[in-house]
Amino acid sequence: MTTRFGSHVLPGEDGFRTVLALGAGAALVGFAIAAFIPRQRPAGPDALPAADPARAAEATGAQA
């Protein structure tokens, strides 16, 4: 995976391809993990208490 350039040893083409393949594999694994993280969903109308102030205070624990 290396080549000589005078007295220096440099990475060869196979080394670059190996590192590129490892990076691509790591990116795919990261994408797969991120795809299973649940998203936050905006609160819909069912998430809010009814318009009745007594029920709203009861749900939040506030004094009416």
C-alpha cells in the first residue's frame, strides 16, 4: 500500500482506495444509525388540553 519516492515512503493508490472504502463504509453505517433516530413531531391539536379552563388547569397542575 506504499510506494517509494526517493528516500521517502508515500501512500500508494491501493492505500488511497482502502481509506476511501473505509470512509464510505463509515458514512453508510452513520447514515443507517441516523435513519433510526426518531424525529420530534410538532404538537398537534390532540396534544393540547380542551378549551375548558378547569380541565386545562387540572392537566397542568395550576390553580384555577
